[in-house]
Amino acid sequence: MIIAIHGRLEKKEPTHLHIATPGGLVYEVFVSLHCSGAVTSGEVKLHTTQIVREDAQQLYGFLDLNEKRMFDTLIKINGVGPKVAMAICSTFTPQSFAQVVQSRDVGMLKRVPGIGPKSASRILVELGDFSLETLHPESGASAARSEAALALESLGFKKEAVAKALSGCTESETAALIKEALKKLSR
């Protein structure tokens, strides 16, 4: 898994960059319009998400780690692929997107190319808890609680049940929190 790329900018287009690495390889990295506008010539370091499909291996790059987190969250939604997620990243900053989601503004989301009213509504429903706090990693115990909550939700538990189970947990490590919460959830 390629999680970052560092190299010299060879070619710049509005939606992708060619980055030459010190090993002699040149990678094509798809970027948002915000990222493309911020990149200048010279050395470039991008956080990346690698998507491997049977017919392609693609890299999506981000200068802003919050934009990467937003992209990663979006591609988990059924019916939202990397192209639509990148279109959303090109249309909104992570902060403005969090405001759109919190205000449930279907009209603003429909401005993104490739998103109609049904898709916009589905995205807003799926991202009901998306906020700036979702983007910024916490430190210490609250980070462990967030990680434990995400792990438990990925196992199929409802957010409300997970929140209730974690509220009574005394552990501070992620793994221990998950074990303690699983015991409460299995009752």
C-alpha cells in the first residue's frame, strides 16, 4: 500500500500530477483542484490513497491530510467511487463539506458534477455524523475511544449501542476498549 509519495513534479494537469521519485519511477497521481492549485514546481510530498482494481491501480494524492480523510470516508459510501469523491474534494474544502453535511444542504451537494438529488440525499444520510471532529485526530484516550468506536461500527454494531457501551468503559488502550465494549454489547 502506498501511503505517501515524495518526488519532483514532472507534469501538472488540473486533475492529475506526474511525480518522479528518486528511484527513477514516475507516478501518475490524481488530485483535487484545490491540491493541483496549491502545488508548484519542484519537490512535492503528497499523502495518498491507493485503489487497486482488477483493471487499474490508481493513486489519489492530497496535500491536506483532512482532505485525504474526507476522500477515504466518501469512497466507503455505496455508490460513491473515487471520481465522485474527488469531484466532492474539488468542490468543497473539508471544512465547508462538514458544514454542508451538518446543515443537510442537498442543493449545495448537487452542485458537484456527477451528483444528483438521490445521490446527494444518500450521501448526507450516510454521513450524518461527519464533522470537523471526524477529520481532526484526537490525542490520548479520546483517540483510542474514536478508534474503538470505528472498529465496533465496522463490525456491524449501531452507533448508539457502541456509544452506550463505550461510555461505561474504563480502559484507555484501543484494544482493551474494544474487548470491554464487546463484552457489554454481547449481553
